[in-house]
Amino acid sequence: MADKIKIAFAGLLLLAGLVGFYYFNTQPGVLRAGMVGAGLVAAAIVASLSASGQRLLAFMRESNEERRKVVWPTGKESFQTAAAVFAFVVVMALFLWTVDKLLEWGLYDLLLGWK
């Protein structure tokens, strides 16, 4: 029950920042954006104190660790892969065009005699 109250309070803090943004529409934009930012930061802090917030933070830490383990391809590998894909697309386009023209010739010229 306490976690639901924390999440609800976080939502209210975020809502308060948004209401402040629109309520003080005569104030400079930087101040109004600061209100939204303060509401967002306060909501994030309160939400992080809940059990679901703790799970989210743990998930984010684990995701960052996994991201660091990724081996990214070099520029040469990326270029070679892109070239292979491009070549395959060109070959398939030529193949499909050839099949289309053969079917067109077979159906219209030989079978139906329209040309």
C-alpha cells in the first residue's frame, strides 16, 4: 500500500510541475521549463523509493552493464555488410525483373497472342 501511495505522490508531483508550466504562462520560458524539470526530478526521486522504482533502477543498471559488453562492428565490417546487402538487393531485383519479363512474354505473346 505504501508503494502505491509513493507512486501516486510521484504522479502528483509531475502533475504539479505541468500545472505550474501552464498556470504561470506569463513567466519566462526558462522558469516554466524549470518547473516541469523540478516536478520531473522530484517525481523520479519519490518513485525511486518505491519497490517498483527500485526494480526499475536495478534493471537500468543491469541493462547498462549488458550494453557495455556489446562488441560493436568496425567501420570496415559495417561497410562490408552494407555492400553485401546492397549486392543481394541488386541481384534479387534483376532476378525478379527477369522472371516478370519471362512471365509477361509467356502469357501475353505465346499464350494470348496480344503483342
